[in-house]
Amino acid sequence: KVFCFPPANYSSPQATYLNAVCKNRPFADQIWISLFPYSVPLIGLAMYIPHFLWEVSVGTKLKSQVTFISKQIENAFSRLRNLVELQVA
């Protein structure tokens, strides 16, 4: 059985080599290779799910805390700058 189909632009030796490689490889191995392009998005989705759950559960609280802290730091630097300007003038 031949499981590979060489393109029409392959030369005869290239097609023979391709058919020899395909005959030596079991069909079960070829199935896993053919499913590889579908596994990549699934792995990506599996990696994204924890991030999504984190964003939904903690993200809004964390963002509000970071925003509050950054505003407090900005206010502190603003007051410090105003104090220095008053002392210099």
C-alpha cells in the first residue's frame, strides 16, 4: 500500500524515494503526523484557558489595585514636586 501521493512535478527518482519512505512507515505513525496541525491550536487553547480564567476571576480586582497604587504614587510625586518648588522659590 502507498499512503503518500507525490506531486506531479516530482521526478521519477523523487517519487520512488517518497513511496519507499511511505511504505516503510506504519499507517498509525502517519495518522499522528497528519493530526499535528490540529494539535497545535488545541495546545494553544489549553495554554490560554488558565490565563482567561485568571483574567476573569482576579483580573479586574488586580487591575483596580494596580491602578489605585499607580495613582497614589503619581500623587505622592506630584506633592513632592510641589513641595520642592515651594522650597526652591
